[in-house]
Amino acid sequence: MKKVQLTETVLRDANQSLMATRLPYKDYEGILADMDKAGYYSVECWGGATFDSCLRYLNEDPWERLRNLRKNLPNTRLQMLLRGQNLLGYKHYHDDVVEKFIELSIKNGIDVIRIFDALNDFRNIETALKATKQYANERTIASGCISYTQSPVHTVEKYIEMCKELKRMGFDTICLKDMAGTMSPYEAEHLIKGIKDAIGDMTLILHTHCTTGMAYMTLTKAIESGIDVIDTATSCFSGGTSQPSTETMFYAFKQYGIDCGLDEDIINKVNDFFKPVKQKYIDNGQLNPKSLATDAQALVYKVPGGMLSNMIANLTDMHAMDKFDAALAEIPKVRADLGYPPLVTPLSQMVGNQAVTNVLVGERYKNISKEVKNYIKGEYGIAPAPIDTELSAKVLGDAQPVDCRDEDKKRTGEEFITAKEALGDLCRSEEDIMSYICYPDQTLKFLKDRKAQEENEAVYTIEEM
């Protein structure tokens, strides 16, 4: 019997795509014991934007969240998304920081580390791979991830060569990350058959989104073409900018005679649990109906789900939703100017924010963000295609782009020293230091609040005595 396994995304990418990662741990803690019995290939529950969101919006320690997930999902692979040399932030970190972050991630409970680089510049994922292998235990899986997109320079042949390179580098599995849901059934068939011929029996995973309405057709063709694992979301958190439905794919698999290893009663119970959770966020406005819709125009814009939900949230905060369509139309133009980078974090935010700025200011590139300038300077890696010459000259002048790896390779320990000094007695662990390195302002505020809360609780305890 043919076997295809499923990764459940509701704890990370599904809610990241639909409601900008605002789902707190307490809202799903009660279903974790059941999810642990479901039979998923893995549960994607950490990484991506969860780390930032925990500290910035949810008043949670992301490391404590991970430890609680590990405790309540002891039999399930816990999966995270890692942005290579960016870790979970928006800039490159020195190699020693990347290595320590991965050591702590595995120590606190992560099993599957899905590692990607926004530019598919594999120099930027090599350190993360080596660290994953160094600190691996018997459950650890290093998954090499390709950011999938379409452009004049992104071809089937190019992707096949990328997969050969990931296999050569020593990854355990390979994932095709179609973050905007633009992979068509035709593309999936030719791509996956070509890749499977090239990498043999190595596990191949497909991650896609329903944004354009293409995902179910694409997954069906991918399964026919030899895919091993697919990403899905419990049905009430599926569709729109999220992933296809777990239960729907399970039902289809049964009729095809495909074994996916899931317990039908449990996956239905998981969905029943999340229905009122979803409704709560629809009612309070955090889950915007726009994120639940199908938008075939994304086939033109190549906008991933998380980028779209964040763009909606930001324009809403600025009372500028009337500029939404114009900003969307500007995105592919900015992307072309920047050499067709795949629209995945952090490049998706950089391209999206620059497009919004161009529209709001009323003049293209009058204001260029620091991040886009750094990208043009070469600090994120090599662009897939040449950057627009006028834009490049505006940023670089007579200077030449830098080699990002020259800076990344430094192991000064400076970040750890600075973080420890800045935190003082707020710091209790290596995890606190790592949080500060990734998000200094948010971590400092969180740790101050943590200390104040504990001091207040101590006062209440003494008074009760």
C-alpha cells in the first residue's frame, strides 16, 4: 500500500497565515494530549514567527512554550522552521550564535529542523545544518528546504540541481516550500518526478498554501508523482492563506488506498476543539475574513499567506486599507527590481514593506528601508537575478556588494557578552540570552514584566500568610 504522511500545521503556520501568529499556548494546551495520539509525521509548532509573536504580543516565553509542547507531545515529532543564518529574525547572525540557537532548540524539545534560506543561497544554511548534526539525538531530522517561486530564473532544472545539492550537503529530508501557493498541478508533476529521479528514496516533502485555490489539485498531482509527506492544517484552520485540510486529505487518501497513519476519530476531535478557538478570533477581529478567501491574483503577486495577513494587519493599523490593491500590484514590480527573490521571510516582509512605502509615499524608492538597502549591499546573500541597475546605484554608489559569509563566520562571542550585560539579574538561562540576541527590545520588556509579576506574587503570598 502506498504511504504518504502528514505534518499538522495548526500550531504554527496555519495560525501564522490566518491570524498573524496570535494564537497563545493556553488556547490549545487542552488538545495536545489528543494530538499526540493522532499519528502525524510531525507537528509544526515552533519557529517561523512564533518566537517573535510570543515575546511581542502574547507575553510568553517561547522556550517555555517549547518545553510545554515537548512535555505534552512526548510521542510526536516537534517541528520548527528556521531561516538559516537569520534564525528567527530578520538579519544574519554570527555562526556561533546560530550554533548555540540550534543546540538550545534541540535541548528544549525540537526534533525536526526545517532549514531554508530566503534566496536559496545554500551558503546560508550550511552552518545550521552542521550544528543540527552536531547536537542531534536519535529523533533529530535535518530537513533542507527550498523556497519555491516562479520567475524567469527559476526553472525545473534549477530546482532539481538545488535538491541534488541539498542531498550532497547531508540533509536527511528535502522540503519544497511553496509559501504563496502558486505551484500548479502541472508544475508539481514535472518538478516532483524530476526531483525523485535525482534524489532516489530520500524523503521529499511538499508545503503549500490554499491562497490561490491551487493547493488541493497540486497536492493530488504531487501524491501521484511520488511525494512522501505533505503539510496540512486541521480543517477549521485550513483554506484561505493557510494549508489544505488534514481531514479532507485523509478522506481522499482512504479512497485512493493510501495509508497516512492517522487516527480518524482523533483528527476530528482536534478539529472540534479548534472550532470555537477560531470563532473567538473571528469575533474579536484578529482573524480577518480576507485571510480566509481565495485570491487567484496571488498567482501574479506571489504573496505568501503570512505576508498577506501581516500586510492586512499593518495597513489596518495605519488606516490605509484603501491602498491594499495598489500595494499588492506594486509587489511584483519591487520583486523584479530586486532580482526575483522568493517571497518568504525575511524577504517577503522586506519586499512587502517597500511596496507599501512606495504606494503610501507616492514615489517609488523615495524612501528605501534599511533592510532593502542591506539586501542590495549583499548582506543577505546572492540575489537569484541581477538587481535593477538604477536602484543598485542609488544604494551602492561606487561601492561593491559584500560577501555575507565574511561577517557570518566570525565567532567573537560579542553577542553573548552584550546580552548578558544588558539583562543583568533578569537573566536566568542561556535561553534568556538567546532571546535577547534575537529580539532585544521585546525580550527586555518581557523579562522585566516577568520579574515584576513574580515579585507581586511573592507579596500576595506573604500577605496571605
